[in-house]
Amino acid sequence: MSARLTEAKNTPGRAWLNEVSSVVLQQAQADLNTAYWNFFASVTGKRKGPKVAPPRFRSRKDSRQAIRFTRNSRFRVLGNGKLRLPKIGDVAVRWSRELPSAPSSVTVIRDAAGRFFASFVVETGPVPLPETNSECGIDLGLGHFAVLDDGTKIAAPRFLRRAEKKLRRLQKDLSRKVKGSRNREVARVEVARAYAKVANARRDFNHQLSTKLIRENQAVYVEDLAVKGLARTRLAKSVHDAGWSAFVKMLEYKAELHGREFRRIGRFEPTSQVCSACGVKDGPKPLHVREWQCTACGSVHDRDVNAARNIAALGRREARNARGGDVRPAPALAVAGEAGSLRGAA
């Protein structure tokens, strides 16, 4: 492939390939090789997970464009804050943060809204936070974005729902424009910018909340939700608007970065059916039941708070099990209604 690329650069029809850095073309070849490897590994069953589609040709009309420069291309971050890219020149950059180390590569991305981003690959080490004694169980939902085991309820921001009126208007304007016209391109960019604003607001909310929880808790436990399954139901728009997967991924990598403990609880655990006070399984309940009373001990539970407390208890159990601790429950009196037991038996 590399030899054929060199030959193509010398032909009149492909002379434009010389206008870009050769490293960019080599990285595109490497990406193509990886894409084909993943595709054939998926077809033969060697690759686990969802089926991978075959690679497709890139187009200059794609809404998202990206190029990657490695260290061999000799890109540089200049002292005045600009980024020097081969065969492009010095590019002004608005830095979101300082680079912790010398970058090994940089990817320049143009998104659908016409914005440009530079993503660097750098080496970084753990940044431990001061230890704390608190732990946190989190129950994610749609009515409230997150409910903590201490009873704290975090409202769902619903960024997409709040922006639907504006998005509907912009998409109607786009549909009325003639295909291929300049006005249609302007309208497309307006729609892309509106969606980017929604995505940015959701991402900022997830970052702030995940950072707060990681800073305040030594261990964080969360339920492993089947987001793909829920996204195929009538609640699909609300599920995607919530952004649970991105939030959980942020919790996971920030916990690893700052020396915190993070654990996922199995999705089949009956966290909403078990009484967090006595441990008795009370059975499934319809979604409209938000508060219930345990038939064994009489405790009254908020459905979401009870689930968060059960998630925290399961997380502590899994943590003790991972450290080799004893997770078997301590001896206790038999429940009065249990088969084969007497009320006065001890």
C-alpha cells in the first residue's frame, strides 16, 4: 500500500497528495488497515462485541473531518502558544489546559458545526486526592438524573428536551432550502451548532457532577444499566438525553486517575425490590410506585433512595470480596414468616 501511495503521488491525477504531509497519508493507511482487521475479525468471530461494518470511503463532504500528525512529522507547540503543523503553518490555539508532558501525536478535528479542535496524546500519571471516609451508591434514572444513598436527588437537566422547540424550527428551515445551495449549507451549520450546544451542555454537566462525586467520596458504586436495550424502547429519546453511559465512563476514569474505588453493580440485581433495612425481597413493583412499605420490617422506602442504598451495600460487599474479606452475612434470628421456623425460635 505504501508503494502504491508513492506511485499515486507521482501521477498527474493524484498530484494533490503532495500538498499534505506524508505522515497524514501514512496514518490514514494505518487506520484503514485497522478497520479491515477489525471487520474481518468480527466476521470470523475473533472479535467480541457488536458486528463491525466494512470500511467506507471518506468524502470531502463528510460533516466530520480529522487528520493526525505523529512525532515523525515534527509538529511543534511554539512558545507563543501557537501550533506549528507541517505544510499548514502556525495555527493560533485557545488552550483549554496546559499539556502535562510532550505530546506524541496531535489530531486536528473539524466537527459538523465547523469548529476545529486539536487533540493531543500525552503521558500522564495518577493524581491522588486526599483520602476520605465517605462512600456513595448512585441510582441513575430519568425522573431524577441521579439519586445518592444519603437521600440526595439530582434533577435531570433534560438538555435536549429544553432545546427541542429551537431545534424543530431550525430543522424546518433546513428542509425548505434547495439541496446543494449555499443557503442550505448555512442552515445545516446552524442545526449542527444547535446540537453541539446541547451536547456541550450535557458534557459539562456530566463533568462537573462526576468530578464532585469523585472528590467527595473514597468509593463510588453505580448500577450497570443496559442502555442499548433501553434505547430501543419508547423512552429512547429520554435515555439518550440523559447521557448515562458518558457519565459512568467519566466516573470510572476519574476514579482511576485520582486513586478512588469504582465498581459497577450487576444489572440483574433486584435493587428496587429488596428492603435496604432488613434485606427481605419484597417483589417487583410497577414504575408508578415511587414509595413502598416493607412487609417484613415495616420500613417505608423511597424507591430510588432504597435502590441507591442497596447499590452501595452491594458495592461494599464486592469490594470486601475483592480484598479477600468475609462477605457471608453474620448469624441472625430467622424471619418469623420463614418456612419451617417458629416465632419464638432463637
